[in-house]
Amino acid sequence: MANQKNPTALLMQRMAAAGKGAGSMATLMQKFFADNYGKTDLPKRVADFIIYDQVKVGANTTAQFFQGTPSTTRTNFPGGSFIMPQSEHALITGIRLLDASTAGNVETSQWNYGVRTSALLNAELTVTSNGETILTQLPLTAFQSNVGANAAAGTASAVGETDDNAGFFYLMEPLVLLGQTDIKSTVLLKTAAAANDCLRVELHGIRFIGG
């Protein structure tokens, strides 16, 4: 069964507790970040976001995301590096994983929601920010697909899924990504993936965006 927790109520409660103010999301977020992380020159526009990074895992037991040298064929991380732009703080409310099998480059992959292969299903995800662990050893079974969950990528039961929750893990405790910080994500596999296995990590949430 998909993880279908909704973090919105907790998110609003936490931000509202930062202080009194008007009910706009931008005002709530400004108060939350000012009270908890120090006052900064924050943009006043808030937007939903999906930031992704995608790699070819290949016959490896480690896959690293939001690390190394970014490229436009690999990631849409803002600012041209894997460091969040100044003051563009973000609250990550969910993570989605997608897998693929391709003999070509990762940008040619046809992505399927969730993970299916035994190597990926037995792997674990750890996330750090500026050297601090903020999510630890999350089993990738949390991202198992609803449809064709145990099917190999590319089979009839795995392609064309429409379930919005497939491959999605909603966070009851949102992850905070501050401007000028990183969010390194590492998947550790217990057995090596297949040579053509690819994996995509998507971070979903709301953030400040610059002018």
C-alpha cells in the first residue's frame, strides 16, 4: 500500500507556531525561518517545487544524488550547483523515486514510478545536509510501486501507471533545506544493480524563489 500521509496540517501548524501574522504562505514561512534559523533577506514569493537528480546506477552498490558536478541532462537543481541559492530556503514534504532500465545515457530513460528490482528494493536511502544526517537508512520498499510492484521495469504491468502515490513517500517531519546548504542523498545497495539500472530522486515541497 502506498504511503498516503498528508503533511499539510503539520506543516501549517509548525509555521503558525513561529509567531502571529497573516495567513499567507509567504508570511508563515518567513516567520518560521526567522524564528528557527535566524532572520535573513528572504524573497517574498513562494512556489511549489520538484527538484530532481537522476543517475545511472549500473553495476554498483552506491548511488549518489545531488553530489558531484551537475549538468542540465542530469538535474534541475537551482543555481547551477548542488548548493541551494542564497535565502531560497525550502521545506521538503515528500520524496519520490522512479526507476528505469536503459542502455543509453540517463537522460534517455523512460521513467517508471517507484522501484521494482530486487537490488533497489533492498537498498536504503540516507540524506544529509551540511554534514548533518536528516533522514537515515530509509528502506526503498517505502517507494515500492502500487502497480506491478514486483515486476521488472519495462514490463506490461509496470508501464503506464496512473496512481499519484506510486513511488512517493510523504514526510510527516518536513526536511528543511536552507539557502547556501546542500542536500546530499545516497542510496546504498546490498547487492549490485544491473548494468542498465537507472534511478531518479525527486524532492517535492515549497520554497522561496528569487526574482
